[in-house]
Amino acid sequence: MTECWLIRHGNSASDLEMLSRAVYRHRMLRILTLAIALLVLPAVNATAQDFDKGLAAAQRGDFATALREWTPLAEQGDADAQLNLGLMYKKGAGVTQNYKTALKWYRLAAEQGILEAQTNLGFMYNNGQGVTKDHTVAVKWFRLAAVQGDAVAQFNLGINYFQGRGVSQDRSIAVKWFKLAAEQGDADAQFNLGLMFGEGLGVAQDSIRALMWFTISASSGNETAAKGRDMVVKQATPAQIAKAQDLARECAARNYKGC
């Protein structure tokens, strides 16, 4: 996925386990690129104009200019600039890669309530990047963003509950967080729901629901979901397949809510 820079905010073991870990690794790669699409608000002051100069520079690959524009803003407490500096240091974009410095800027932005920074800080603690690995602290940051509706954090909080990392393992709670992310169109969460329903982990085993979620995930762009769908189809009856397809269409029509 092509990475995007943050646009200014407003004022405000089993086959299942192996597949789930594979999705988690893919998800970490995807999210740590910070692929974010937020509303563009008009620049109304010099600070906003400086931020936008840095944004335009980063988008054209001129990271030296982005660094020059964003560093003073970040040092003055601008949370959006702090988040973007965290990304630059995390990825080594225009600067020497430095996880500790990335962590510093993510933390400052996270403490100001920036959801993407809270989620990325969770990743840093989950993976021990720039800090001693601490799944309990990772869960803390994932949860802060997840309860505010961040689908990325919801997905990864579900992973931690599924694996029992930083929390007591509870796959029913994992399903809860996967569903919340899935309702926002998260293809990986939809895929994991297919796995959970297919194996009966955290929920009653339900081949129709498994097929429904695999179908939805595949249509949302998860390439692996087609394999899961095909595995279920081989064991399903024509009536079950038809029912799952109907449910998938109904779910999509409701924007994945209440599926």
C-alpha cells in the first residue's frame, strides 16, 4: 500500500493460528507505513501553512524540507507534526532510522490524543522497537485508540486477545474487536472472523458465517480470503453456499453493520 502523510487534524499452532499470525505480520507492515486518509482542512494561520509546506514536500519525496518545516512545529507541541516526525524516524525517510526518536515523537502525539500515534506506539511496544518489548503497555495504547473507533487498533487489540499477549487469552473478546474493525470495512478483520467462525474459536462454529466473512473479506481486497472461502466451499452444501452469498450481499448493503 502506498504510504500517505498525515493531513492536519481538526481541533478536536493450529491452521487458524498460523493464518492469523500471517495476517498479523501483513497488518503490521501495512499499518507501520501509516496509510492514513483524513479530511483536509483549510490552512488558517502560519502554523498550518508551515505544516502544509512540510506535507507537500513529503508527498513529493523532499524529506529534508519536510523535516525543516515540521521539527519546529513538533517542538512547539504540534501533535500532527510530532506524528509525522515519528513516521519519518521509524521508516528512515530523510533521516537516519532511529526507533527511539520515533518512539519519542509518537508518544508526544499519543499523549495529545492522536489515535494513529497511539496505535503506532502500541506497535513499537509490541515489537520492542526503540523500547523494551512490553505487550501490556502495547495493549494499553491499542485500547485507547480502539475505544475511540480506530479500526487498526481494534484489529490489533483483537490479535493480542487472540494470542494472549499483554492480556489473558480470550478469543470471544478477540471476536468482539475483530467485528468492530470489520464493521469499518477492515478486510483483515473480516478475514479473521472467517477463520474464527470456521474453527469455532470464540464463537460457535458456523460454516455459513465463515463463508460469508471470507467472501466479504475477499471483496474488500484480502487476497488470502479467497483461499479460506474455497476451503469452506469444498465442505459446504449448495444451500449453505447460497445462504452465505445472500448474507454477504446483505452485509455489504448495510456497510458491514450488524452482520
